[in-house]
Amino acid sequence: MPSRRSRPGRVAALLLALAVVGSACTSADDGAGPTSTTDPEQSSGGPTTTDPTGTEPSGTEPDEDDPAGGTSPVQDGIRIEVVSSQPDRATGPDARIRVTPAKGGAVADLTVTVGDVDVTDKLNESDGRLEGVITTLVEGNNNVTATAGGASVTQRIRSWPLAGPMISGPHGPLLACSTEEHGLGAPADADCTAPTKVAWRYVSTDGTVKDLPDPKARPADLATATVDGEADVELIVRYEQGVVNRAVYEIASLDPTPGGVDSTQDDADWNRRLVYRFGDGCATTYGQGSSLVDVVDPAHLAQGYALATATFNTGAVQCNDVVSAETTMMVKERFIEEFGEPELTIGEGAGVGAAQINLITQNYPGLLDGAVALDPLPDIATVAGGIADCNLLNQYYRTPEGRALTIDQRTAVNGHATNRTCDGWERDYAGIVDPTKGCDPKIGADKIYDGGTNPGGVRCTFYDGSANQFGRDENSGSALRPLDNVGVQYGLEALNGGTISFEQFIGVNEGIGGFDLNGARQGERHQADPLVVQAAYETGRVSTGVGDQKKVPIIQVSEYDDPSGAVTDHFRAFSLRDRLTFGGPPDTTPGLRIWTRDPSVTPAAEASPEAVAVLDEWLTAMLDDPEGGNPSDALLRARPDEAVDNCLPAGRDTPISGPDLYEEKGPCRDDYPINGDPRIAAGAPRADDVIKCQRKPVDPSDYEDEITEAEFDELNRVFPEGVCDWAAAGVGQTTP
């Protein structure tokens, strides 16, 4: 008879594994090459160790053998800073630069050239420096030189096409433009390019937003607000649309004294804070699409915030977080060129939009200073495994054996609050693995993959949309997938809890199967190449807590809608926390706070303005903090009283707050229980960060009841390669 033995602690094993792997990297790679600094020769690449907003000094001393300059900082000499982007990440012909004279020098003595073109008159004097937008960059390398007296300094700026790509790798197909739907006219080319358009709107006294054809007009119902200490600011909104990185972008800001389409916004009436929005959903549409988020938001605009987004920041349009990050860089660059540098940039997104925020803070430090994550998902790569699990389980439940399971039994196997959660994942996210689903509806069937009639058509899976990161299968042409369910004991917790019998447990695991590369169910389980899994971790496709994830404040607002079957369920916020704290107490990561809202009282979206205001206060205090030092200490010193875990149950006007309210008995824990997903119901940790599990021989200690010899043999038959060892780190699991 096999004997029982105790299970080792997963945290200790994972920490040991990470110690062996090493965790000294502070910025991730985009999957196209190694991490780079501002090396102007880098033709492609991912995140850099310098600030994407260009706030790091970039002045360089000239070298007679390298007129473009080296990388050593100038001490007390002339300095050139690229404000709108990193020096090697500019796009199009424009860039905002700042030139500081040498110590004791005069601004009036400075001459600035781009190549042989004098651009000094494009720059304005401010605070003893010259600053402005240069407009004569050419694609490739450009030498910007500042001269005063006998001294000069040159900064090389690399400019990329406005249509991209810059860091995301070769473009995929773009088969459906949406410029006409956005009012930008017919596309000019295959990249769906269209002219930039500016229009004006206003916030009415009834809280709605209305068009303002004449920006000089003052409607009788024009609302006003106090913005950044200034009373009675008229809420006239400048609304800009254009195309960058093949995506339609949108920028909204207060403009109470509009001066025309091309007027500078350096003096715009905003609070020097930018809220950048990201949209939910996950699809590879191969279309330009439409955003699922609105930038003309009266609640934020009335507080003085500027807002921005682009269609490629909405997961339902394209689900590649690298493309989203790249688009964010380009849109933010456009914003800075027009408005100047924001003091703070706050990301805001829901669901997959929140997943994009998590990965941007991890992989591209400095692009976002803080984030509000609504109904958050930690990332896409690890959540995708649970989506596939749900699809497989639902297909099993349609078999005669599966139909015999009761609703309560299915719910226990699935791990959610209700079996309807898997229904939602299957209904809305089948395109994760099915190449025929998720394409833009404007794309004709003749262009979409069909195994029989069109094997060369576009494949609209999540993985095919991320093929630059995951790679492609040489034979089939389909994307490689970090997707694996070998060894997963579906329903293990349900078995140990007595909800299903041993025979039912065997039936589920024998019948579950997997998905082939074309999304068809197969008898054997789907298995990922370990190198592909390792690449997913190494290139930053999994939230692991590096980069800025533990250095910037993040408020996760979880709308507790689990009983209705919401796919963005409550445990996701705690999954990210567990990854960042390694299971330790919440203040191990003092920047991550979780707010829970009852949808019958306050939907998550309605809590966003409050969360943004708290983040603003927090980040402002950090800007004013003279001590610096350890990021955790800085976060704690600056953290406002409202920046704590809280929940707002039905029947209360004010939230319940406290450091341990989700662990201790009370409404926040008891009214809003934390559930899981099929992997957690199979014994995985709540962090849910294992793509492909390490396997071990069938272990009798996994089962609450003692198993017989016959049952042991049956388990070995169903799991010939072993079962998941959740006490070990996953295959290829590491930090970027």
C-alpha cells in the first residue's frame, strides 16, 4: 500500500528556485532581443533602464571619432535632454527637447542645430533653459548639437516611423481600418494613416458632454469647476484624434481659451497630470478597431486631468501587451510634444486593460508613475491557461459522463463562485485558442484561416497575435503557445472536500483532453515546449514583481460580482499580491492596495476618480519626499491615510479599512470570499503564476482519503507522466 507523506512548503521551494535562477534583472525584454540602454544603434528591442519620459539627463560630450557623442554625462557643461521620449525611441519628425547652458553660461548664447539646420528659433526660453519641439528629424539617426562660444555637445536621436514598429517586432497584418468610423476620413495607406483632427466639446451643467462646433462660443449650460486652485474654469474640452503605430489615438484636455487646431498647449489649463486609459477584452482582430474606454470623462476633466488612449491599448482590439506598451510610448510622446511633460502619468484600466498596466509597470519602468487597476487581471499569459481549462471543462460537461455531474460539483471542479464563470470565459474568450474567432468582423472569410479551404489565412488567436514574442511553429506556421495542462489534477480540491467521488475525479481527468494548435479539442492534453514557457517568463509576459511593479503605487479596485459569473473575479487581485509578496503580509509590497466594491453600491468604474485622487496625493508626496532611498520606505512615508486596503459593503456609506481586513473575520473577508479557478481547484497556489508545472510521481499525500492499490494504479494510468508538483517552481519559471 502506498504510504502518505507530508507536502513541502511551496514558498520555500520557490524562493530557493528563484535564488538559484537569480533575480538581479531590473527591466524586462520585449522578446525581440536583450535589454538595452539608450544605444542609438539598437534597431529593435524592449524596455530600457532609462526613463521613457526622457527625464534622465542625456547630454553627452563630443568625441572626435564619434561626433554623435558617447554616453558619459556632462558635468557643468551644456546639456541636451530629450523630453518626449528616450533618445533612441523618438517617432516621426518631431521631438521635444530641453537645452541647458553650461554653468555660468547664458541661454542667449546657445545655438541648436539638427544636422545642418538651425532650429534655435523653435525653442523658447523658460527657467534658464531652452525648450520646444524640433520638427526636422528624419527616420534613423539624427545629430542634435548645442553650441555656445567654443563649447558644443551633441545628442543623437533615433527616429522611428510613426506607423511603427519600434520595439514590438515586425508588423502583423492590418486588414481593417476604422479611420472613417472615427471621423478621420478614408485611410491614406495600408497602415490606416489619417490626418490629425481636433474638435471641441464642453461639459454641460447636467454632467453630459456636448459638441462645441465654435470653440469661441459660451453655451448657457457650460459648466465650470475649480481646477488646480483656480476657480470658475470653464469646462471646454479639446479633443484630438490621430493615428500613431497604426492605432487611432485620442487625447482630451481642458482648453478654456482655445486658440485653434495648431496652437501650442504649453499653457493649457490642466493640472500637469495625465491619466492614460487601457481597455478590456482579449482578441487578435487584425483591425484598427475602436477603444472601449472614453477619454472625454467629465469626472477626471473637471479635476484638471488630461486623458489619453489608443485603440491598440484596448485588449479587445489587440491583446499583445508589447504593442500596447509601444503605442503608449508613442501617444505619450505626441502628448508631451503638444502639452509639455506631465509631472505624473497614472494608468487606468479594467480587466485585460489592468493586465496591460501590470506588465507595463514591470517591463517599461517610468512609462507609468502609478496605476488604478479595475477588476484586475495580473497578466494574460497565465490567465489564458485558466480560460483554456474552462473551455475544456465545459466541453467535458457536455459528454454523457460530464452531464452526470451536478451544478455544485461542476462549480467545485471549476474553482469559481459559480459554474457560470466558465461559461463567460468560453463565450467571450474562445479566440484565445481558436484561430477562426476574434477577427475583425470587417475582414472577409476568404482572408481568415480555415484548415480545409484557407490554411494560409490569418489566425486570430491570442498566441498568433503575440508570435513575435512566442515564435512560430516551422511546419504549421501557427504561433508557439506557452499553454500546458499536463499533470493538472482537475477537481483535486473537490475530491478532497468530498464533493465528487474518486470515480468522478478519474472521469474528469481522463476525459478533459486538450486543444491542438488549431483550437480543436483532442484526446491528449496540450503540452508546451519548455523553451517557449521560459521565453514567456524571460520576456516579461508574466507579472512577477520586477521593474516598477513594487516601486510605484497601484490601487486594485475589485468589483465583487463573483456570484453572477463575472470572469474578472475577486481572487485575481490577490493573485498579483501573492506574486509580489511571495505569500508574505500585504505590507511586504506597500505600494499595492486592494479596494473591494459591491456592484449594488459602487461599481468599480465609479470608484476610479476616488482612486486616482488618492494616487495623485500619494505620488505628489513622493515627488516632494527629500529622503529618497529604498522604494518601499518611500512608498510608506508618502502613503496617505486613504491608501489602505478597504471594502465597502452594501448598507455602508464609508469603507471599512485596515491592514489585515481580508485575513481577519469581518465583512471584508466573510462577505467577499476569495475563490479561484480550475488550476487553484487542482491544488495550485493562489498566485496562479505557473504556466507549465513541474511533475512528480503520483503522490498519495495529495489525497485526503487513503487510496487503495487499485486507485493508485488507476491514477498512474491517467497520469502516466506524473502529476503537478505545486511545491516546486514551474518549468522555466523565472523573472525577466
